[in-house]
Amino acid sequence: MSERIFVAVAWPYANGPLHLGQIAGAYLPADIFARYHRTKGNEVLMVSGSDQHGTPVTVRAEKEGKSPQEVVSRYHQGFLDSWEKLGISFDLFTTTGTQNHAKVVHDLFLTLLDKGLIYKDRMALPYCPNCRRFLPDRYVEGTCPYCHSRGARGDQCDECGKPLNPVDLIDLRCGICRGSPEIRDSEHFFLRLSAFCEQLKSWVKEQSHWRQNVFNFTFRYLTEGLKDRAITRDISWGVSVPVPGFEGKRIYVWFEAVIGYLSASKEWAESCGDGERWRSFWQGEVKSYYFIGKDNIIFHTVIWPAMLLGYGGLNLPYDVPANEFLTLKGKQLSTSRNWAVWLPDYLERYHPDPLRYLLSANMPETSDADFSWRGFVRRNNDELVATYGNLVHRVLTLAYRNFGGRVPPAGDVDEASKAMLAKSEATLRRVDSLLYGCHFREAMREAMSLAQEANRYLDTKAPWKIIKEDRDSAAMAISTALGVICCLKTALYPFLPFSSQKLHRLLGFDGSVEEVGWTFSLPPAGQRLAPPEPLFAKLDEAVVEEEDNRLEHSVLTPG
Ligand SMILES: [Zn+2]
Ligand SMILES: [Zn+2]
């Protein structure tokens, strides 16, 4: 029976181009998961969008001397372009700047206000007399009161991942002029998070299928108790507050950005011509997965669930498979320090699948993982090309040259070949269950070990040697090997969609891999094959030095 799967993916701030850390953290695993479920015949809705609001965007706009709208429009277009080239298959990638989003946010805000779960209060906030403004979120910096790391912002500490209030920070500094802010009173709305603590604790206790780090981090956080949080800000860029007297303030970006999952679903439903269709992904039998980086865990396992519980009638997350960080040559990727491999740069120079391969094989699922160009070239050449690409090319060329461009008949299949096919079928089942449980790295390893096994099988059978004296045995070996690569095409499709689709065509099939589904089926004897072409290209070792140079001497400001 088919399942319904909602794939919600973190909303990138439209304040810079995407880097590989974000791709490994959220977008690639989400896409692998969505493609896998579509191939299984499940109903999938995968949404996200550009986060247009918040101080990351206004800080950027002020630096560039542009309006926030100009900045976000440019980067949003860049995101769309990157998704297409990298094959990130969103059903909808929208923005938080739509009227629909503001409408959905207002509905949620007013409903929670009505229920007494949002209330008005005064709070002490840093105000810079120099800059003559309140300093929300990224306009203020200081030392985290929990982990004592420097450079924590007014809304969150990047180091320990804890949400903060600006006045909690030690050694407050204005992020614009570096001056010392004074503390002033301002009236704001608060989300009554404290009311949800016990309810959330018992809900989280039931989520034993969550990743250990996500479960533990959330549970510890709840054990420390929940404080109410201000959800409006003294800024003029963002979703308006739907209450008279608050015209000069905006809704806090984190409060409204998570609502984007819901508003995007509604926008998608409208675009399908059935405005109520979003309900099938938010109510009843559906599993919602939220793909995010580890720095966003609390917002998705505590704050968003609290908002959903307060609003009522909508499903809570089923799983939040947050990844750890990708580092670059051992150091944390950083937009501000320009220490990153930018996705648009990569896509300009290389094919998407080798990157998808590397980031899957080295996905930061349970611990941080490191990216280096040396590792990239090595994995491309030694694994993708040498193990998988060569196998495919050898088999297709043997069949094409010796059997008139058609799949040869299997004839009497011997024990070794039967075992090879049985192993393929077992691998497809194993990859299936690993992907179902969001174990991406292991699923990739499983598929690649089938390719290694098939290489050994082919070397033993050596059909190129026996083709003259024993054509039937050669036909059997080639037919078996075609069966294995046909199976690899499916098992690797979620990871390597471009090359799998190409292999699908080279094997003589029409349509798409997704349409055929997650099944073990052999190309029928007599099927016409396409003239063989290599799936992947070997990379020159010089790439390493070239890219390392680019990285070390990059003076580019992103974008
Ligand atoms: Zn901290
Ligand atoms: Zn200042």
C-alpha cells in the first residue's frame, strides 16, 4: 500500500549563495529521501523556500547598499538555478515573501493569541544610542551564557545551538558600530512556550526512532524547562504583526519561517488547482520528515511542535533527521570568513552526480564529516569511475559489440550467476530499508559493494576471453551483469539521478527510473541497447591544486 510522505526542508536565508555544508546538511538527504519514496510509488510532497526575512538579510543588504528585496530576489533566483542543476527535486520552492505566507502566518498568530498562547509584555532590549536603533538578533553580539563561546548572536548561539535572548548575552556589543548598547524597554508579543513543556516531553519520549543526537539534545533541552520567547522584533523588514499599535514591528523570522512549511503546502495545493489538497500532507495518515542541520534542532523539535500543538488539528513532525556539520579541510564552513565551496561555483565546473556521490558516501549523519578537493578527486576516480562507471561501461560495451547491440539471452544460468542475481535483489531490499530509515551513507555503501562484487564476478567469468569458443557462457555472464547494473541503476537513483537516468536509456528503456519503480527487473533478452557512453569522467589530479589555490586565495565575496 502506498504511503504519504511530507518532506520539509530547511529554509535557506536569501543572503548569500549556497555552500556545500548546507547541501550535505539538509538538501541532498531530503532529495535522496524524496526520490526514493517516489520510486517506491509513494505520494511525496517536498517543499521549502527562500527565507527572505530576518536580520541575516538586512545585515547583508546594508553591507551591499541595496534594498532587502533586491538582495533576496537575486539569491532566490540563484537557489532555483542551483536546485535545477544539482537535481534537488522540490515540488515547490517558494519564498517567505508571498502574500499567502503572510496570510497563513497571521492566521496562526491570531489563533494562538485568541487561545492565550501568545501574550503581550514589555521586555528589556539592547538599544544602540550611536545607531539609534534597537538591536535584534544579528545586530548584537556577545558571549553565550551557556557555553561561553564568543560571537553568539541575540537569538541563538551557533556553537551550542541554544536559542537566546539578547539580554542573556555577556559583553553585549552593537554589531554595526561595536559600541556598547544600553538597555531599553520595548513592548512585544511572547509565545507561551512554558505551557507546552510537559506535553512536549511526553511526545518526545515516544520518538525512539529519532536519531540519538536529535533525541538527546531535545530531551535535555526540555528537561531544563521552557521559557516563553519574544516573537516580534523592532525592525521594519518582515511579516507584519496583525495587531493595531504594532505597525513599526515585525514578526520574528524564526516564528514565521517554520510556518513556511505549512504555507508552502497551501501554495502548492492552490497551484494544483485543489486548494484543500494540502490537508492530505498535514492531517491523518502521513509521515512528516524535517531535513535540517543540527543548529536548527530546537526550532523543529520544540518550538514548531509547540506552535502546532497550540494551533491544533495538524500533524507534528514524525522525524527530524538533522545532520551534523560538514567541515572544509578541518575547519567549519563560514560565509562571513569566505571559507566555503560555493555550490554555483562547483556546478559551473563539474557534474552534479560526483558531488552527490561524495556527499552521500561521506554524509555527516552521526558525526561531522570533512570535505577536501583531494577526497573529492579520489572518490570520483577510485570509486565512482573505477568501481561503478567502469563496470557499467565494460558490460554495455561487451553486449553492444558482441551481440548486435542487444541484450543477449541468459540461457542456462549457472550457480555463480544465480547467486550474483540473488545478491542484487537482496541489495535492493537492503538499500530500500536503509533509505526508509534515513541511513543514507550506509545505503550508498551497500549499493557500491554490489558494484564491487559484480566486478569480481565479471573478472572471474571473463566473457571477453571465452566469447570465441563458448558464446553461450559469455552471453550468460553478460546478461547477468546487465541484470546487476540494471539493479544498481535503481538502487543508486536517489543518490545519482542523472547517471541512473542515463543508464536507464543506455539499457534501452523508455521513460524514467521513477516510473519503473523500486523493482528488481532484468532487461529482457533481445532488448535493443543504446550505443555505450561512459557514465562518469575521470578527473585530473591537477584539480586538487587548482581548487585548493582558489580556496586559499579567494577574494570573492559570495555572490
Ligand atoms: Zn552557546
Ligand atoms: Zn551601534
